[in-house]
Amino acid sequence: DSGVTQTPKHLITATGQRVTLRCSPRSGDLSVYWYQQSLDQGLQFLIQYYNGEERAKGNILERFSAQQFPDLHSELNLSSLELGDSALYFCASSVSAGQGAHEQFFGPGTRLTVL
Amino acid sequence: TQLLEQSPQFLSIQEGENLTVYCNSSSVFSSLQWYRQEPGEGPVLLVTVVTGGEVKKLKRLTFQFGDARKDSSLHITAAQPGDTGLYLCAGAEWDSNYQLIWGAGTKLIIKP
């Protein structure tokens, strides 16, 4: 158990809909990262938050947005969903500073299926 | 844009064999990590290498960071079916963003 929690575990929805994925980082971790992983693919970095502020953006679509709340949990919002958005979505967290700051701890993921 | 290339992309071998997978870049990293991911689960950190030339061992797994900090290798001795999974390397950039550059992964299957 990494200490990172994600809900829901599975999500099935229709094209055009909007969903929200939730992540709670490990206790004390200030950084949260979101990744997308399509079938048999590597991890695609979407976005990073640090202590409530956006720190880095990757290949995140304009239809997707995220935020990190004062209690450090994060939500990833996916709107106008398309079939191609079906994937595993992972959240990871890391410590705030120091050598270990690059070590990321992943949640179990949310499997999104868009029908 | 920094890239990490992993090779091979796919490897299927018999239990008991040895194997090496590679992670290469033209860029220098402050550190490099290896993760293993099982189907349907999140990646799990195996090791972090920081110093050029560093070698770390985790039971039957040996990790090495290149002298120039641009590449790394993972060697598995006497592979077992439990080693099956997607092995991902990730390099840390020399800035304060703590963002990782990810390789595409090596899918490893160990047949009993």
C-alpha cells in the first residue's frame, strides 16, 4: 500500500459526459501528479500540483482540468468525454523537497471507460 | 525535449534465465528511478540511483547508473514468474519542479 488513495476504482460513462477523479496523497506529501495510461502504453504526464498551485503541465487536453485543495487532495476533471479518453488514470505524490522529492508513490488508479 | 528510450520494448523469456533492460538518454539526469507495474495497478518504485556509476542491488535485481548519468540498466538474475510486469525508468531533471521524464517501458514476461 503506497498510502495514496484514488476514487473511484472504476468509472463507466458515455461520450460527452463529465467526470471527476479524486486523489488523496500520502500524509505529508505536498506534490500531486496526474498521469494517463492507455492500454499497453507508458505513462503520459498530465499535470502537477504543489501545495495547491499548478507546478507543471504535460500533455493535458483543454477538456481536462485539475486542482489541489487546501487539505492537499486533488481532483482531475474530464469533460466532453470521447472514446479515446478511456484509460487508466493514476495519481502520484511525492515529498516536498530534498533528494527523495523525485520519488513518486502511485495510487491504485481509476479505470475510465467511455462508451 | 528530454527523452528516455527503453529497450527492449518487449521481452519474453523462460524462468531461470538472465536478462538486462536498458534506459538511455542524450541528457544528463540528477537521478534516475526504476518502477515496476503489474497489470491494472499503479507503478511501484524499486530503486533510485543518484551517483554516476552507482550500482544498487535488490535481491536478484541489479541496477546501474551510467558514469555520465545519461543511462541506466536493470539486470535480473534467474528470472522468476513473479518478475513479470512493465518496467519503467524515469529521470529527474535538474530543476526544482520535481517532474520526471518517463520511458515507455519494457514489458517483461517470465514463463514458468
